Amino acid sequence: MTATNGQTTLSIRDLHVSVEDAEILRGVTLDIPAGEVHALMGPNGSGKSTLANALMGHPAYDVTAGQVHFKGQDVLELETDERARLGMFLAFQYPAEIPGVRVASFLRLALNARRETEISVMAFRRLLMEKMQMLRMDPKFASRYLNEGFSGGEKKRNEILQLAVLEPELAILDETDSGLDIDALRIVADGVNRLRGSDLGVLVITHYQRLLNYIEPDRVHVLIDGRVVESGGKELAERLEAEGYERYGAAAASEDA
Amino acid sequence: MAVKDIDQVGLDTYKFGFHDDIQPVYTSPKGLSEDIVREISRQKDEPAWMLDFRLEALRQFERKAMPTWGADLSRIDFDAIHYYIRPQDRQARSWDDVPEDIKSTFDKLGIPEAERKFLAGVGAQYDSEVVYHSIRDDLEEQGVIFLDMDSGLREHEDIVRDYFGTVIPNGDNKFAALNSAVWSGGSFVYVPEGVRVEIPLQAYFRINAENMGQFERTLIIVEPGAYVHYVEGCTAPVYATDSLHSAVVEIIVKEGGRCRYTTIQNWSTDVFNLVTKRAVAYRDATMEWVDGNLGSKVTMKYPAVYLMEPGAHGEVLSIAFAGEDQHQDAGAKMVHAAPDTSSLITSKSISRKGGRTAYRGYVQVMPEAERCRSNVECDALLIDDRSRSDTYPYMDIEESDVAIQHEATVSKVSDQQLFYLMSRGLTQEQAMAMVVSGFIEPIVKELPMEYAVEMNRLIELQMEGSIG
Ligand SMILES: Nc1ncnc2c1ncn2[C@@H]1O[C@H](COP(=O)(O)OP(=O)(O)O)[C@@H](O)[C@H]1O
Ligand SMILES: [Mg+2]
């Protein structure tokens, strides 16, 4: 890992993103220094997943203006897999199902994709089992087909397992809390907390404040209608929990869903 | 996905496309005639009944029209083909005795190495003749016979005469008739009652000469309670002109016996591959065809199982992969001729770069074949919009007390799947290969480990250069 603490790992400048010619992000500016946890909150449809997808280079999301730099590199020039190998990671709100591909074989290939030398099968097995134990996952999980027939909670846990195994430098967690019961939420938060501290920058995208009780953010940003309208400390999340998004205007009316 | 134009890359990923400059000891002139059929039989010093079988087949071949219901076969020029090419005088029993240049071909293909590692026996056919054959001593002692078909006829004429042409008569279809007229090489396998051959027997088929027709003939007899797994692999050089491969495989599985026949067909894309494969299964016997079709220009192949007595079970597991200018017309045929028989057909096809796959299946239940069960599942995966897949499931059910299921799906690799895998650091090619290997996993996991690895490697090779 190259970033040192306090240095800005991710820098987003005036980012505009369109989906099917509709502008969803209308100038987002955000910095996530290495080692910090930032929360992005906002009502449904405000563009949170759009930001996550655009950061990772999803082809359906057109960046029409603005810049994104990660570790000093112009990310928008890079393909999705290059971004991943640079150290970016997205825990999906809706992970895709890949029938016939086992969790373990997929993860080994993914891990090898970002390593100079291949990890041995044995060493990988050990690493995987260790991380699965940390997340209290049944070892049988490793030989299931990737996301196929997973419950909502299993999908989310599987995303965090990948995060733990791949050890990126920036983790974007898109609504990882939805679909998790309170115990699972604790385990997942625990996993994330163990990874934080050193160089890992985290962007926790969430609709509710609940997750932030377990993963305490350094900063909180509020996204309304494709713009960051307010930023603050963790007390901002508590205030949003109490007051909702109404104070930011009519555009936020679709809050509950 | 930001897919770059496939043709920009245009990599030829077929790594078996080299050929050797070998002077065969005999090459029949191009074209087919009674003289050529007689000459083949004379060179092989065959009994009169076999010559009669060949000549009758030749008449059948000439009488039959070309099939028009499947792939386009109009490019086959029967007059431009050498029907018999004998690469050497004698067959080697020791690998060291195989002529150097032929040996180097098989070395490049990794053959004797494979044998040393995990096979019970190996046969290697080069053009028309089997150049090498071996079987483990312990199996030979148990009475297992694994020979090339010509030697089988010479050394075990009594057995061969009882079964040869009984499952697939010499006039069964135009290409079976052609094979019956000019057949050469192939395998003869006999497994005595109760003997279980736990590790596979493998045959390797190589076409080396240009404008070659390879017509191997395989006969497998599994006596009651016996088991064998036979594996064949096929490759050929890349030439500008077409070659023809037209095999006939007949299998008899007796009471309580089991036979698995695995094919990894990876012919170069100038080979017309028109093969007739059929098995009969008796009481409580099991016949399984595992069929991987990756190569060839055109393949038409529908492995069949005739379920003759109660308790017989037939399976076809097939994978077809069609790339540019390839047409894989593959499928299965199950004939339920007795009550309480069951069959399972699982077909997976992948088309890309404008390639075409078809599943053509036929399930027949004869009158009074009660309580039969048949399950057909065929899934097609399209890699791009230019490619094509068709399903032709035919059913002929003449009994009402049966359980027949048919399911067909067509899917595309979704952007969402590719994005997900790439977001973990996989390149687009790796991501695509992963989706494809997942798609065929239900079949690949049925292959012996070494072949499963090989299959996945071939798929990765196929996917190379398929995307930007
Ligand atoms: N792939 C897509 N195709 C079409 N519309 C989309 C797509 N992704 C997002 N949108 C639209 O963009 C807006 C923001 O969606 P999203 O980013 O998912 O919001 P959030 O994650 O904050 O709930 C919504 O109006 C949504 O319908
Ligand atoms: Mg969302």
C-alpha cells in the first residue's frame, strides 16, 4: 500500500453523471483521505448508487464532466478492472449472480489478479477460511455458486468477505446494511472495523443511520438530488435520523422505501 | 459493456494447427470407387464378410441423398478426398518404435505423457491407421481387450462378427454408410463380465494429411456388471481446404453394465465432423455420452441410446462451442423401448463471433413402455448479438403413463455480470471466460479432473481475443 495516512486517497471534483441521457449526479465534490471513514447519506433515488457505479466505471453511467483521482491517478481513464487492481472496491447493493462459479475459485482468481505472484492453493484456502471465520460464515459457503440463490443477508456478507480477502485501499459499501438483521449487521460492521485504521479509506453509503452506530464515520455527507448539500461530523447522521431529509426540500420526499 | 470490436483482435487461438511433412506409405487416389474399397480391404487382409459389408455400404452410400435438415453440407466434395492414408507399415507397441516425426506430433499434443499419468490404456490414430496402442498389463490379464479396430477384427473375429454393424447398420444414414464402406482404425473394446476398469481408456485421433477423410470405427462391448470409461480427443492441422471426419461408434452395454464415453472434439475449423454414435443398453444398464464439441467447421452429431430393457438408463451431457464460421448441430436421441427406463439429456451451447449452435433432440417412447422418465434440459448462452442458437426438440411419445420434461433457456452474458467480476480485478476476457465456465460447470464437473482442467483451459483459449 502506497498511500500514507492523512493523504487524500480519493478525490472527486464536480462530477456529473448521466444515465440514459438523464443527469443524475449534478456536480459532486468529495474527498476521502486514506484511513478515514466517510458516510454518504441520502434519500432513495438521490444518486448514491450512481456515484458508486460511476466511481467503479460501470459502462451504463456516463461521466459528462468532472474528475476523479485515486492515489493521484486519473481514474476516469481506467477500465473497471484497472480501477480494481489500483485498489478500489465496491460492495454492491445488488450483487450479480454468476451461476456455476464457486465463491472460492472466483475469489482466488480475483486475488491473483492484484498480486505479482500467484498465491498457492493452500495459502489461499487458509486465508479464505480465516476471513470466513471472522465473518462467522459456514465453510461450505466457499463452494457455493457466486450469489446464486443467496439470501439478501448472504449476499451482503459475501461482499464483505471479498473486501476482507482482497484488502483494497478504498472500499465503497453501497447499502451493505439493507437486508441484514442486527446480528449480521454487527458481524459485518466488526469486519469493516478490523480493516479500518491503517490506509483503508471507506465510503459507507446508507439510507439509515443504523449502520453508523457500528461503523463510526469520520465525516458524513448528505446527497440530495445529485448534489452534496451538507457535510459534517457524525452528529450530522444522528440529526438526519431524528429529522429526516425534509429540511433539504421537496426533492427528498421519496425518503421511505 | 464497452466491448471493442471482436475482429480487431482476430487471434487464432487454435494451438493444434501445425502439420508434419510425413510421407505416408500409401495414399489412395482422391475420390471414392469400388476399387478403392476393395483396395482398402485387400491391404488390411480382411475376411470376405467384411469386404461384402463394405461393398454393400458403398451401394447404400451412393443411393442415399445428402441430409438437408441440418447444417449446410453442400461444400463437401466427395471427389476431392483421400479416403485412405496409411502413414506407416506396422503399428508400434512401444512408444519408442513410433516413427520420430509422428511421435513428435503426439509429444506436442501431450499424449504419452497423459498415458503415464493416469490412463489405463492409450491408442493413437494418425490419419487412417492407429500407430500406437497399449493397455496396462493387469487389465489385459483380466481379459479386457483394447485394440485398434483392425487388430480387433484380426485377433477376435468371432466377437467382432457378432456385433459389428448390429447397432448401426451399414445403411443407417449416408455418413454411416460412407464410414462402413471405407472405415479404418478406431477402437475395439471388450470388457468381460464383472470387470470394472476404474481409470479411463483413451484414444487420440489426429488428422495430418490435407483433404483427408478419417473414418474410424469403434465398437465397445460391456458385458454384464462391467464398467468402462472411454475417452477420445481429436485435433487436426489448419489447412485452407476441407477435411472430413466421419466416425461410427457402436456400443453394447449388457445387464447391469455401465459405459461412459467422453469426447473432447477440438478439430480445426476446416473439418466437417459428421459422426454417428449409438448405444444399446439392456436391463439395468447405464450408458452415458459426455460430448464436448469445440472445434470443426460443421459438426452434426446426436449420440443415441436405445433403452432395450427395464431399468436401463441413458444420459447425454453435451457442450457445444461455436465461434466464427462454425456450426455445431448437436444433440441427442433417446429411444425408450421398454418400461421403467429413464433418460437425461443436458445440453449447453455457447455461440460467439457469429457462430451457430443448435440443439436437435429426439425422445421416443414406444407403446407399452410404461413408467418411463425423460428429462431434457438445453441451455444456450450467447456471447454477442451476431451469434445464433436454435432448439429443435422432437418428441414421439406413444405411451401415456410416462414423465417427460423438457426445458430450454437462452441467455446472454449480462453487463451486470461482467461489471461485477471486473470490479474485482478480472479482465474482461477473464470475466467472460468465468461466466462461460460457470455456464458449463454442470457438465465439466462430470469430467475426470484432468479433462475438466483441459476443458476450462480450452474455453479460456477460445475466449482469448474475443473481446477488447
Ligand atoms: N442503471 C440505471 N438505469 C436507469 N436509471 C437509473 C440507473 N441507475 C440509476 N438510475 C436512476 O438514477 C436515479 C438515482 O438512482 P440511484 O443512484 O440508484 O439512487 P440511490 O442509490 O440513491 O437510491 C434514480 O432516478 C434511478 O432511477
Ligand atoms: Mg442505491
